Amino acid sequence: MATPTKRPQYKVKCYMCLSGKLNIDYKAADLLRRFLLPNGKIKPRRLSNLCAKHQRMVSNAIKKARFLALLPFVINDTDTRR
């Protein structure tokens, strides 16, 4: 049996660590939208390329911004209901 070939894995650096941002503010809605999927869900770590520490900070900031109506909970698309 041949061994399955694996894709070469490379480590992607955390966006927040590279940019030097120490804290993530819930009022920066344009920055937080970057970490949302098109339907409004929070992106997982493997898609957002954040370290665990910053992923927790981003998810808490998104939840706080949703509660204060700065970000939507759900993004509805009326064409998908058909």
C-alpha cells in the first residue's frame, strides 16, 4: 500500500500579532466584519488565521458589538428562501 501524500503545511502568522494590535475594540465594526462569514457567523480559527488568544478576543468583541447592534446577528438573503 502506498502512503497517502500530504499537503505541505505552512504556518500562517496571526494577523493581530503581525499588525501589533494589543487590544481589539468592539466599536471597530469594520475590522470585526473581516472575521464574519457572509451569513453572519464568526469565522473559525483555521479560516481567520488568528492565534487562540486573539480569536477569543475577536469573538468576544463581535458578541458585544452584536448586543449593541453594531453588527447583525444574522444576514438574511431573501433569494435563498425559494
